[in-house]
Amino acid sequence: MRHAKGLIGLLTLVLASSVCQADIVTDYAAMGDSLTAGRNFRTTWVQHCVANRGLYFGTDNIYNRARNGATTQSLLSGGQHTYVADLVAGGDVDLAFLWIGGNDFLYSAPDMASGALSGAALVNFESNVVSRIQTATDTVLAADPTGFALVGIPDITLTPAAYLLGATPEQLAPMVSAIDDTNDMLRALAESRQIVFVDCAAMMRDILLGPLVVGGVAIDTTTIGDATHFFRDEIHPGAVGEAIIANMMMTAVNVGYGTTYSPLSDFEILSNAGLAASYAGETFSQTVNYCDYITSYVVPEPGALILFAFGLAPIVFSKAQRG
């Protein structure tokens, strides 16, 4: 009995110590292109997270360092990663999002479709994209944030920009393969750095290739249009699409770092798009599982592992141990 009490006391100390070490994610930064910054800094998923769930990206969202037109090259030359690393080091930011690379593929799409960019040159293109993303990721991780969410390359072949390119499915196939190859390398990067990976391409394929019905409202996923269209221009989502992406991003933080943000409901999504009057029930929210697109490679603190070993209720610890 004395040994049992001793064991309980030890576990209590471990639990108390682990809880004290647990880090709470409250302050965020974002890096990337116009899918995060907004074309001419109009609303994106960041603003949906801020306005609807209270995520803090600094006063007036100043910690959203994404820039319109950014590529993986200008991400580095523009210092997005070093700015965010300084925010982390200064204690202003707990978690950073990085979503970049779509423009690299978009700007190279004609050459991929024509075959001008293929073979060894295409492999080198993919490797360079990943290398630059790795540089940005490692720079921020060196400042020791509580969390990091790395978002994969979007499938730009499913955007109106690809349709306007006039390429056939056969011509787009090498681009799809290149996106998949790059995302495989980014997933491996996330695993090696013990962070969260968000598979944006998989989500796009699931929701854009089938009927998309949100709150009973059919959303056009192929052409450019108003609030009832997923895309508001050749590449950028409208209000409905942005809200869906916001849900995916918040789910990534939930899965990796123990936050409890609830996804925007169909009613909230339609309300943000000015379509509240057309709401007819939770249709999309009943079918989508955002967790399907999130892989967490975050490793718990040692104290949490001890608790798991003794079969106690799991506690989510935010701070990852990185090798």
C-alpha cells in the first residue's frame, strides 16, 4: 500500500510538472502568398479565424506577413521567415503557419503543360521549392515556437486559372504529379521536424471534384462568380472557400497543439458570405472531416508519455521536442 501511495504521489508530481510546462497557443503568425495575405490584402482565411474565433495575429493582423504574389524565392528574399522568427524569439507569437509554393507552380504551369519543364529540370524545380520552404521552416523553428503548421502545395489544376490555360487533362497530369511529389517531400519535412502538415491538395480534390453544398446552397466550384462560387477570381477563393480553409487551419492547430476551436458551421459560412437567408441546414458540416487532411507529427513532452504509459487519461501538450 505504501508503494502504491508512493506511485500515486510520483504521478501527481509528474502531472503537475507537465501541466506547468504545457504551453498555450494564443498568438499566431502567418507566412505565404495572396491565399493568406489576400489579393490587395482583402479577406482571407486569416481574417475568418480572427473575426469568428478570436485567433490573434497581432494588432490589425500585423503578424500576417504573407504577401501578394509571393513565391518560395520572394518568401526568403522578403524576409517573411526572419520577421516571424523574431516575433517568436520575442515572445509575441506561439505558432506560425506557412503556406507557400502555389505561385511557383502557377507561374510555371504553361511550361509544365507544354513539356518545356519536365524530366530532370522538373525534379530540380520541385527540390528547389522544398529546399526554400525548409529554410523558412527551420529559421522559425530555431526560435523555438510552441507550434508550427506547414501547409502543402494547393492543386492549382483545379482552379479557374488552369481552365483558362486551356490545357488538356493529359497536359495537366505532369503538374498534378509534380504537386504530389512536392507534397510528399513537404510531408517528410514536417515529420522530420515534428510539426503539423496540412494536405491542402487532398482537401481541394475532395470538395472541388464533387458537388459542394453548404447549408443547402449549391456552390459552383469551377467558374468565377459571386458568393455562390468557390472562386472569386482565377486563383483566389471567395467567402465560402476562405471559411472552409479557415476551418482546416484551425483544425490543424487543434490536432497538433490541443486547442479547441470549433469549425465554422454552415450557417456561419453562409452568413459571412451574405447568404444567411438561403441557409437550409447543416449539409456540408455533416459530411466533411477536416481531420482527414491533417497529420500531426508533434511529439508530447516526456511527462505526457509517462502518463500514457500508466494508462491515465491523455493530456495534450503543446510544446514539441524536436530532434
